[in-house]
Amino acid sequence: MKISVVVPVYNTEIFLTKCLESLINQTYKNLEIICINDGSTDNSSKILDEYQKKDNRIKIITQENQGVSAARNKGISEAKGEYISFVDSDDWVDLDFYEKLITALKEQNADIAAANIIRTRKTYSKPRVKYEKQMVAETFEEKIKLCNIPKCCYVWNKIYKTSMVKNFPFKTGAYFEDVLWTPLILKNSNKMVCIPDVNYYYRANASSIVKKKQTPKKQQDAYFAKKFLINFLEENNIKLSKKQKTIVKSLKYFLNFLILRIKEYENTQIYYLFGFLPIYKKTLKTPIIKDNTFIVWEPCSKSHSEVVPGYCKYLLDLGYHVSVLVTPERYKEGLFSRFQDKNLTLNKLSQQEIKEFFKNTPINNVKGVMVTTVGKICDCIHYDQAYQAFYPDTDKKKLLFVEHEASFALDKNTWNENLITLRELNYKNGKSVVINPHYFGDVKITDKNPDITNFITIGAIKPNKKNSKMIIDSFYEVYKRGYRNFKVTVIGKGSLKHLPKELHKFFDIKGRLPFDKMYQEIEKADFMLTSYNENDPEHIRYNTSGTSGNFQLMYGFLKPCIITQGFAPINGLNNENAILYEKEENYPDAIEKAINMDNQEYKQMQNSLKEYEVKLYKSSLENLKKIIG
């Protein structure tokens, strides 16, 4: 049986000869020795050429420097042997290494055979993994113990069935790739045998990749690798001690002198001055996660939170436990004041704590994460950036992103049709997954006020805003027509100073309200005022690539609106469920119609709006179900 030996080579000219000598002089001769010259700039290439002339079993593949993982993957793809082994080019093996391993592997009908590991330095050698007798492991737990994992997680003291290895490429672009790879191979193998009296010699080389000073990249990769290993073992019911579960989070240096070492154990971080003196302990907050949890995260700290309850409701209807992550102040403002459910958990983490959680924690135990404003974790053009906010290797299928403005990506041709939007797009033939969140909890659906028609507008009333002027001028016209039975509630900034004095008593400017107070004001209102203008560049997005929170409130509270005809169809509005006007000069007529509408006609309009809301809810729920899969 042929064994393929994969040797990644990068600038190891002073060690390479000893490595190759140990391979070409093996007592087991049926080898192919695949040397991947990974962009070496020293004399490694010359040495490889010389040995290839000596031994035709040596195959040289030259590539630009891509790292040891890419080199190993290349070797795996080229391997022709039934079995495969990995040897680093600054290490060496006993001359009977492969003979003893293949013999034990065949005798035991195993997938993996392992030898001792001897760590060598200039002045001494010391066993790293030592077997006193031949042992066989069939369960994952037994294999972990034989390999001395998590202390030792090495790939190169073993031979493997090639057919098995080809299913598990090494992760490229990362240090500590052995830690990510070895447990997966052990988990997916049938039987492993380890034997004494044969050694792999690992050179503790001060200039090797992982022994150099821990740069931020290496620290991060080490942290993620150890965290992956701990989670993987625990998911497979391997019990670990506190020491085994403690991870070095980061190291802080000053002039090459270690100032601070930060260690992490479960949800606690401990800061050590000079690496050994504990000076501070920090408890890491994490969201509540149950067996069937879907996380809803709103990363915007100031806006867009109003969409969160609606998305939570859809997920609850699909049978999930929903764990909510928003800026805690939103809870105090009553975001969920009308909404309670035994399967709804409102976590109180700051945005920084939320970001640290997602960046540093695998989410294998959650069903998915919905990010309700993806523009806060990417630039709305390059959506791959959004995945960087999560733990490496997070299953992308678990991440759902909501985009509130599609034009940036559609203009750059980077739009992804799997992105969620609140409404269908009307811009450059863009397609999306439409999931409209308009549920706010147990809200009151009210009749029309019998004496005073109460209009409500969400947004500032300012003298320099064209849409503000249209509303003010229109109500002034209605006033001049003799109407006094109306009220305008303004939720947003503004002042009565720039209004005609005659209108002061009819306008109630509330300023910015917390959610619970806003809900109350909307319930008391009869009609929602909009003032969109098809010729205003700032308004066009509400008819093409984005939407406004006004519509979600309109659907959720069943409040008919006054809206220009051009903005109605795409939002499901018509003469049956809204009051439409054609031109700006017709706005007073629409207000007058609203004032004169009796309760029966008003109820009919609400019922028509309800029909559309139910249709929108059902289609949104079905779309979410499909995208989750």
C-alpha cells in the first residue's frame, strides 16, 4: 500500500536536508513524497531539486506563498496513496516510522495510526506524546485521550486513510490549523491505533510560525482555535477541567515586554499584570439561549428598533424561542410594553457586549440570527463584511440580514437577493425577501373619534422642511374653510412659533416620545399624515429602494393614512383603505374628507386595511419560513 507524505516547505534550508534524509531512507519503500514549495526565498528550492534527482519518489510542486494549510491542501489533492501523512520540513521521523505505523494500522483495520512525539531543542529532547504500549481507540473520547487533546493537537505524528482526509481540507489563512483539523478527523474516523517505540521529532524552532511573537492575528487565531476545540469537545460530551477550558484571550506588550495577559474561562475574563499577577476580573454577559433559540439583533443604537417586535412575532409563530438583543434603553422606552410571550427573552446587553459575544462565541447552539439593520455591521455595499462581525466559520445560512436601503448595493451590482427588505423593491429590478414587521403587541384598534378628528404625524415639524410647510398650509386652508373639529398630534421635534397663530391650539407637538407613549398617541389618533413628494430626492426612496416606519405603524395599528397617489400602490394602499390625493394642492381636500368621514365608513376603511395587513403578514411569515429552510 502506498503512503503519500506531504511536506510543506517554506524557508527551512537549514533543516530541510535532515527531514528529507529521514524520508527517503525509510524501511517502508512504497512512498510518494510530495514537497510543496510554498514560495520559499532561501535555498530550499535548490535542496528540493537535488533530492528529487536522488530519489524519483519525490514530487515537487511550487506555488506562491499561501501558508501551510494551503500547501497541505495542495498535497492532499495530489496524493495518490491509500494512506497519507504530514511532515513539517523542519522536523524528521525514525527510519522505521512508516513501516511500524502501516503494520499496526493494517493489523487493527484502523483509519489512523499514531506514533510518539519528541520535542527537540538545541540542548535537549523531551517526549510530548509518549505511548508505553500499543493501544486501540474506537470511541471519540478514547481517541481524544490517546492524542492528549486539548494539550496536544498535532497532525503530523500520524498516518490516515487518504479517502477520509480528502473530505476535510485545512482552513487556510489561519494559524493553529492543526487544532481546527485534528478533532474533526478523529471524530469522523472509525478506529485509531497508537504504537510505542517509534517517534516523530518535532523541532521547537524559535523562528517557526507559531513560536514567533504573538501578533494580534496570531493571538486571535489561537483564541478562536482553542475556543473551537473546547466547544467541539463539549458538544461531543467530552468533559474538560477548568485548566483545559481556560483560554488566553490576548497579550499586551510594551517594547517587547509582556504587560498584560487576559485569560478567559467560560464567561469570566481575568487580567494578569506582567502575565501572572491578577488585577481585574470581568464577567462576560451572554444572551439567554435555549434548545430552540433564534436571536434577533438590532445593532443600531438609536433607530430601527420599532421593527424588532414584528420580526420576533414571526419567529414565535414559527415555533422558536426568541432571544432579543437591542440597546437596553429601548426596553425602558417601552418597545415591548404591549408584547409578552413565554418564549420571548429580552436580554440586557450593551451593543459592545453584544458585538463581543458574536465575535468571540460560536453560535452552533442557536437556530439562527436575524440582524435587523445590516447596514450597521457593513457598508450596505459589501455584504461579506457583515459576516466578519461573527465568530469565524459561523454557518452563513444561519444569518439573516435586513437591509433598509437597497440602492447602494443595487447601484454597485452587489445586491444579494437573499437579503430581507420590509417591502418589495421598485428599483433596478431588484429582488429581495420581503418580510414586513408591523406587529407591536396587544394594541387597541379604535373607532373614529366622534367629535374631534385626530390626525397624527411622526416626524419633526420645522419651518425649513418642505413637507412640514405642506401640512401646515393645508390645515390652514382647512381652517379657513371653517373647520374647527380637528387636532394634529406631532410626534417629533418642532415649535408652534412658525405656525399661523390660528393653528396653535389645533397642533399638539409632543416631541420625541418613548415607545409606550407613542403607542398610546397612535391608538388615540384617527388618521396618519404623510407628506411624500415624488419630486423630492429625499422622498423617492420611500417609493423605490426603501420604506418608512410610518407604514409599519399604519398596518400595525390599522390607522388609515392620507397619502399621495404615487406612493400608494407599492405600499398596498388604495381608495378603499386610505385617503389618496393627486397633487399638493389637493391635500386640504383629503383632510376635509377625513374630517367628514363617519364612523361606519371609517370602519370599512379599517377593515380593508386589515385585509391587506393579514395578506402581508401571511406572505411575510411564509417568506421567513422559506429563507430559514
